[in-house]
Amino acid sequence: MLVFAACCTGYVCWIWYHRPRLDACQQVWARPLEDGSHALCFVNFAPHAAVVGCDSACMARAGIRSPVTVRDAVRQRATDFGQVRQVDAVHLPADGGSELYRLTPLSV
């Protein structure tokens, strides 16, 4: 049994050492939804926590050109952002931390 445990430990160490390396970056993904709202996902691939935002240029590239209300899609609750034209200061944990929001135009 001890040999099996040592072998497994060695294999886990080998996987950890040879894991794919990602650049320390943050990404913002957007997708229009059927009802006219948009999904906006913030992802942090860095090994440390980060604060990410989506300014007016980012929102325009995502196809969002009017003020929106922001709802946390995972936790199913309203956010503290209120009615905005950009999303500022999304705090993301390290190593793949993410937040998913639903942005609804005020006219919908």
C-alpha cells in the first residue's frame, strides 16, 4: 500500500510540474441573449487576485450602447452597480476566479 501511495504522490507532482502555463491575464467575455439583454463574464487567470472592469469602449465592443441594470447571474440577485454605462471594480479571486452578470438595457 505504501508503494501505491508513493507512486500516486509522484504522479500528482509530475502533473503539477507539467501543467499548462497560462499568461497572467484577465478576460471579459460577452454574449447577447435572446431577450435583448447581455451576459458579461469576467475571468482572472492570474495567480493573484485582481480587480477588472469593462469601460464604455469594452461595453460598445460587446454591443451594449445604452445604460443597463446589472444582475449577478450566479447568485440570482441584484448588484450594487445600479444603472450604469460601464462596469467598474469587479473583484476576482486568483486562478480562474470569475463573475457572471446579466446586463439588461433600461428600455427592455
